[in-house]
Amino acid sequence: MSGKGNCYDNTAVETFFKSLKAELLWRTTWPTRRQAEAAIFQHINGFNNARRRHLLSGRNQPARIRSQGSIVRLVAGAKPLQAYFIMERTQMQENIKRAAIKLIARHGYEAMTLRMLAQELGLKAPSLYNYVTSKQDLLFSIIKSNMEDFLDYVENGLKDTTDPIIRLDRFVELNVGYDCFHADAVFVGKNERRSLNEENMAHIKKMTERYENILIDILIEISKNKLTSAEQPHVIAYALFAMLTGITTWFKPTNTSSVKEVQHICRVLVRRMVQVPDS
């Protein structure tokens, strides 16, 4: 953090620690302090500082920022008042997304109006159009940004191993963990994508195919190595997708142990469906 009273720096730091706890610390235990330190170091330097799409960088990855430039450079080179308005607008857009996710998950996309959203945020309805061009664009932005975060999270969690069985277990754990801690956003992404227009739906379908191919490739690799007697990995994959993506419709985490229990149950079920031995 920087100087006293700089709420924008404080917000960024608080968000970082909340994400670190929700995505790593609350969901994992380590036998030794050294292992915990190594895991935290990898999460910060391998994911957060390298691949995470940060709010104040216009949801760009750090590597892309360094090569192409982004809003961060604009803020850094802007006068204090300009920087304030850039950061204020970015924060408001994120607040709008969070409020919209909450309302859509509760009432549905068709029932939620922009007037309801403005009331939730304590704004006058016309003011909302300074940040939102249309209800359709808002829905697309919500689903797209959640898919980007999810894909980054899963791909980063799988990159340190090539063993297909370990990757299968990890894939399940990452899916369950992310969905449990982002239940409303995942619910909206799954159930309200039908309301997207044709162009936006095509974009989300490409991202979904990227996600599906991760599991399909794992199952094909397991089959090639003769680690299972199961056939038709594509059929198994889509059965697993139905199970994993449906968790948010019934599970509401009350504590970290309950999330771990669901991860374990799903991991065992998936291994049995794929016909590989339980660990």
C-alpha cells in the first residue's frame, strides 16, 4: 500500500488477499510450513503476477500489459485527476457486474431490469448508462470475464504435471473449488447464456470448447496409455461436464471442509466413471 488514505491502493491489496485465501489458503492444507510457502510463492508468481486478469489493467494479463500496454500505463502517465476518474470508472464497472450477477442469479436475466440494477447500486437509472451500453452487453461481459478467469485458473492449476491421472483429479478439484466460491457467477454463466445474441453466443461457445477440450484431451491420454478399460472418452467427458457444472444448483458452501468433502466425492465418482483405480 502507499500513502495514508489512498483507498484505491488499499482496495487492490485487500482484493489480493481475499483472492489468495479463497483460491488457495482456505481450500488446502500442507504438512509443513516450507510446502505452504512454496505453494503461495507459486500461486503469486506463477498465476497472480503472470496470468491473472487484473481489474485495474482492464482485465488484461500482465504479460500482455508488458508487451502491448494497457490502462495501467495510462493511469501511470496521467495527471492525478485523470487517474482518479479512470480508476473510479473501472471500479464502478466491477461493482455493476457484481450487483448484476447477484440480481440475475436471484431473479433471472429477463426479470432483472436496469432500473432494478440502478436501485441495487444506489444510482439513478439514467446514470447507469454512463457505464452500461445495454443489458445484453452487460450479460456478455459477465459471462465472458468469468469464463476468462475460470480458464486461466484451471490451465494454471494443470500446467505443473503431465500425468493424466493427476491431471484428471486436479481438473475435478479445480472445477469444484472454483464453482463453489463463485457460485452465482457460474450459475449465471450456465443458465443465462441462452439469452445472449448470436454473435455473443458464438464467442462464448469458442471459450466453452476450449474448456471442454482440456478434459477430453486428458481422457484421450488416459485411454492411449491403457490406464482405463472405458471407451468413448468424448461421451464420458460430456457426462462429467453435466455432473461438474451442476454443483452450483444445489451446493452452498458453509465452510472450507464442506468444499473439500465435495471435491473428494466428485474425484472418486469421476475415477469410477472413467474406470481408473481410486487413490
